[in-house]
Amino acid sequence: MHYIWKEWKENIRGKGLWLSLSIIVLISISILFRSADLSFDKGFYILLINLFDTIIYFIPILCLFIGAFSIFQEKEQKTLIMLLTKQDSYGSFLLRKNMGLYTVVLVPLFAWFLLYALLLKFQFQLDFGSYFIFLFSILVMVLIFLQMGTAIGSFARSRMQIIGFTIFVWFYFFFLHDFILLSFLPDVTYENVKFFSLVYFLNPLQAVRMFLETGMGVYSFGHMSRLLEAFMWTKPVFFLFGNLLVWLIVSFASALLFNRKEGYE
């Protein structure tokens, strides 16, 4: 609870969290206005997909910066050294710090999207099941990239390193990952397609997108080829939870193994 309260006080005074939330709010409202001409019964699904396709560009990089600078600030202010000299291990500190970050970021975001649902109710026929799937997709994406951000903040020695690592991670998941897989696409066969599928869904953006689109009924697995059936060898929700588990563990372990207690400008 101490760490959660500490994160609240630091982020209320800071500009990063409020700037990030303002961007999400402005994007959401602009998508709502642009969807004014959509039909009452089907427009809801189109709006959610359009909103997701837009904010997916912003949430990852915003969460990476929030997580990274939150850890780096502890180094700059020497509070990390003070906490660790009180017989508190770095793993324990990181776990509590993560809980504080999750709370500080997710609570305002969740509150906004609840309010957003009320705004949608005046314009569209709501499907609460689909809206829950949308919210859960956003939640998973925030958790993954906040955890990656804390890993970046743990081994970064300067603000410029944080900016460089963050842009690289964002660029990799948006462009490089799929581009690399495209070069191997001609060699994919029925025998190795499951391995290709695992690598493909290691990209959290693809795992979240597949879960959202199938959960909302936008994408159907009916009449698939044998190769595509082998590619989707389990349900999208299992790909999503597997992705979440893998990246939380990998990011936390990386933060522990490569952490540097000091930072400099």
C-alpha cells in the first residue's frame, strides 16, 4: 500500500501520466465523433475496432515511458539506494513498484472507459460482452508494456538510453517482428506451422488483436484450410494468456539480472 500511495503522489505531481491519459481521452472522443454516422446496431463494433486500431499505436510507447522513467526516477533521486539499504531486495522493490504502477495507470484508464461506455450508450446499441473483451485487451496490453518499461528503467543508465530502448522496443513489435517473419513465410509447412504460430503470437500486439477480433466475432475460424487450422492450434485466449505470462516473466527476470542501481543525466 505504501508503494501505491507513493506512486499516486509522484504521478499526480508529474505530467507523464496525465499527458498519456489526455492523449487516450482525445483519441477516444475523436473516434466517437467520427463514428456519428454509423448505424445504431452495428456501429458499436466498428467504433471499438477503429478505436483499438488507433490507440494500439499510443498505449505501448506511453506505458514503456511511464514504466521506465518511474524506475529511473528512483535512481536519480537516490531513493532506490535508500530502499535497498533497508534490507529490501531489488526483486521485492520491483514487485511492489509494479503493483503501484499497475494501480496508478489502470484505475484512471478503467474509470475513463467506464465513462466512455455511458457516452456510447446515447449513440449505439451496447454489447457489454464485447466491451468487456475490449477493456480486457487494453488491460493486458498495459500490463505487458508497463512491465517491459520497468525492465528498461532497471538497466538504463541515462534518459537518452531510455528513449533509445523504448523506441527500439516499440519499433520492433510494430514493424520488425512481422517483417522478419515474412521472410520465413515461404518455408512454413504443415510440419513447422505450430512453431511459426508460437513465434508469431509472441508479439503481444498480434495476440491481443486476435483475441479482440475473434471475441467480438469480427474474425471467424469457419472454413479454414488445414494449414490455418494448424496455425490456430489453440484458442486465442490461450495465446493471449501465454503471451502475458511469458513477457511478464521475461521482463521481470531481465530487470533483476541487468539492473543498475545508479543513473546519470
